[in-house]
Amino acid sequence: LAIKVARDLIEFGEVRRALLGVSIAGVDYERALEKGMETVRGVEIMSVSPDGAANEAGVEPGDVVLQVNGVNVNEANELQQQVAVLDPGEVVELTILRNGDELQKNVVLKLLEPREIPEVAANEESFEMEEIPEEKEGVMYSEFDLGFRVVAIAKPEDHEKFDIYVDRVYKYTEAWNRGLREDQQIVKIGEEKVEDLTTLEELMRLNLNDDGSVIIEIRNSDDIKGFIELKRN
């Protein structure tokens, strides 16, 4: 992945991300039973973008992706990692399970187009941060000038570690325009797992200082993982 990023920056001046056009989730034991699978494996397609690459190739919600270009995938992040090293326009071969049958689907990956940011969002000072709620034992908050606030809630089994959630996203900021939303859980910054505010703040600072952008792995309330890239304008 690092080689692809470097190559894209040299050739295009930016990182060009390939898009499959799906939302995904890992298959657990109960879901495998529901689908009549003999073993727990694969990554389920939860939804398909109408104008996305997967939809054009005939991939459907409920399909279970078993392999990407011949490589087994059993976690959502494994599928995402296989796609992340590819370029828009490349063909990726998916081995999927549908109604008990294994099928092959060749998907021509699309380019993830950056969203247009309204003029009001160009100035990070165009929003006013709200007063941070009063902290209490096991609950802490932190604001980020890209337009969002997080809340860290101590894990019951280990009060030194925290689950970190997006508590507030200010409209028309970088965070808002890139798709960060309230109640999403922040799982990783880049490849680094985050379980406390100090680590989150430090990783955000280091990534933004290094190349002006940061990749956040998030998980929504349906346990579907995704990636959001925030950039410093």
C-alpha cells in the first residue's frame, strides 16, 4: 500500500483510491448458520451503490465474498486491504457465495471522486465549536479543528482503555464533507489501533504534520467498517 501511495503522489500529485461501491461486514457464526454455510468465512455485501462498480458487475446485497483475486478474505478489513492496493480501472476478480453456489464476478474498479466542498467549508474557522460537555469518571472528550468532537468511554473490563466515538460533527467542515458522522466508532488511525484519547490526538497530529492527511478507520452502529480520509487544507 505504501508503494502505491508513493507512486500515485509522484504520478498524479494525489492518492487515487479505487472504489468497489459496497458496504460490507464480516460473517459471524450466527450469520453463517442463517445462510446455510458449513464454515464461518467470507465478507458479506450489505449494500451496493446503484452506480458503483460492484453493481455494474452484478454483485448483489447478501452475496458473501470469499476471495479477492484468489486471496481468501474473512474480515472486512482484509477485503478493503486487497482493494486498497489496486488502481481505478483495474479489474478485480471476486469469488462470491450466493444461495449456496460459488460464482466469479469481474469488477472494474472506479475512482473515488473527492466531494466538492462548499465555500463555507474552505475556512476551518467558519464554524464555532460548542462547549465541551462536562467530563465525568470514565468519560472524556476531545475537539479537533477539522470539525469534529469525540467522546472516549472507558471499557468496563479495563478502565485504562477506551472505546472512542464521534460525538459531534460540525456541518460543512472537512470532517462533515468527507462523511464522518456522529456515533461512528473510531477504530484506527492508519494502521494504528486507538484505545485512548492521547494516542488518538498524537496520531492525528503526526499524520497531519507528515503529509497533510489522515486515514481514519471507523465502524458504524451496524458493525460495518469503512475508511475516511481527512485533509488539512
